[in-house]
Amino acid sequence: MRRLLVTGARGQLGQDVCRQATARGLEVSALDLPELDIASQEAVRACLQATRPEAILNCAAYNAVDRAETEFHQALAANALGPRNLAVEAERLGVPLMHLSTDYVFDGRATRPYTIADPPNPLGRYGLSKLRGELEVQALARRHYVVRLSWVFGAGNDNFARKVLGWARGRASIQVVDDQVACPAYTADLAPALLELLGSGAFGLYHLANQGHCSRHAWAAHIVGAAGLGVEVVPVSSRAFPTPAARPAFSALDTFPLDGILGRPLPPWQDATERFLREIGART
Ligand SMILES: NC(=O)c1ccc[n+]([C@@H]2O[C@H](COP(=O)([O-])OP(=O)(O)OC[C@H]3O[C@@H](n4cnc5c(N)ncnc54)[C@H](OP(=O)(O)O)[C@@H]3O)[C@@H](O)[C@H]2O)c1
């Protein structure tokens, strides 16, 4: 594989994927809105004919979990029609397509991390749109990798970790929910793992995140502590911050069998969080 097309290339994961792929000597076509709207079948077809990629990595997504409740068509356009268009064209060209999904396809009622064999049952319309995208890719592209991620954070865009730093600025204490548990996933760790998987030929469904899981409260407390901010992080119930979309209470991902294919799990979430804080200059 020499020529890689990355869609959603200016998102937080897209930026790290492009950086890592370029560092590995790949010729990267890095596209995002407005130059490529993956929801447009004509645009996707024209783009693939022009760039002739040998693999496609789709980092584009509509990730506004709450807005998706009222903007379902927009969510479906990016998260279901987009991957469908990429799958059809990947199949036409006979090249592999890697598509990314989410832990929010699960309802969060599990008592152990979700495996790739557990049945999805999204609570909200964002998760529903992402599940539809998974199904389109699986049905339409033979050479597909569908990789579910959770709580993605990286230097390139806004995310929960950056929000925590913003909330903590100038405050003695902040409140963070302790009844949502999942796995933080650092884009600098995800990107090399995804590129390795893309070159493996081991097509299929996977889960990927940093090792371990935690509540949003535990993650926020670690962020605040590691950044050296003297701020108290108070645990509260999600009922304290009502949102239009329900979130799964427990959506940690079991990363079997990807750990084995990669030969290692990703580093623990605490270590990833500390490297992220260093990357953005919030920790020395
Ligand atoms: N963020 C999370 O916590 C999280 C958790 C689990 C899974 N994931 C999944 O992980 C993947 C990467 O997420 P991320 O956090 O890196 O996303 P991100 O930062 O939101 O980046 C997504 C990019 O896709 C672009 N985009 C949106 N609609 C598009 C369209 N129709 N055509 C082309 N590009 C479009 C966005 O542009 P605009 O900014 O202009 O809209 C943005 O640049 C996604 O599949 C996401 O669903 C994310």
C-alpha cells in the first residue's frame, strides 16, 4: 500500500492518521469538508477516480451526540450514507476500506467490557446512525475493517479532556459525572495501530482503545492532577446535567482480538492522558 486516502482528515483522529501515514512514507490524499463531502456519491466517485488510492481510511463523522437527536438526517448523511458511498467505491476499485465506529452502538447495560460478539443496541440517534454505517460497510465492501473506538481525544480538535481543562481554569472545584464508564482513546496511539491493521489483511470488526476503563469523573480527576491544577473534582450523577441524548452507563470495549494482531495492547489510559497533556503543553 503506497497511496492512502484519508477522509475527515482535519478531525482529531484524521490529523494524527495523516501525520503517521506520511511519516511511514505513504502518499496521503488528506480530504475533509468542504473539498470532499462523503455523503455525496458523485463527489466520492470523482475523488476516488482522481486519487486512485490503494486503501481508504474514513475518519469523517458527524459526532454531535446531542444534536443528532434533532438533526438525524445530517447524522445519517455523514455516518451512514458517507460510509456506504466509500464502501461502494472501495469495492469497485478492489481496495480495502477502514471505517471507524463507536462504543455508543451499545446500550451500556453490560457488566463487563463489550466484545465484538455482543449485540449492539444504541440508546440514541447518533449511535443509531453509526450502527447503520457499520452495516453498510459490512454489506457493501468485502475488504473492510470496521473499528469501534471510544472517548477519542487528541491534540487536533475539541474533546472531553480539553473541556475539563477549560472548566477547571479559575475554579476551585468542578463537577463531573461518575456514572458513565468507558475507555479513553488517544489519537496518537490509535493512528499507528489503525495503519498497522490496515496493512494486515485481517479484515473484520474490531474494538480499539487505550488499556483500562474509567468513569468520566476518574478521567477528569486524572487530567486535573496530571496538569498540576489544584482543583477538586466532585463526582455527580448524570441527572445533574440532563442532555437530549442518553449515554451508555458502561461502554468499555474489550479489544480482543486486535491486541493479538498488533502484538500489544495500547498503553494504559492514564499514560495516554499524560502524554496528551504534554503534547498540548498542559504538563511539563
Ligand atoms: N470523538 C469521540 O469521542 C469518538 C468516540 C468514539 C468513536 N468516534 C469515532 O471516531 C472517528 C474519528 O472521530 P474524531 O473525534 O476524530 O472526529 P472529529 O474530530 O469530529 O472529525 C471528524 C471530521 O469529519 C468531518 N466531516 C463531517 N461530516 C463530513 C462529511 N459529510 N464529509 C467529509 N467530512 C466530514 C468533520 O468536519 P467538520 O468539523 O467541518 O464537521 C471533521 O473534520 C469517527 O468515526 C467517530 O465517530 C469518536
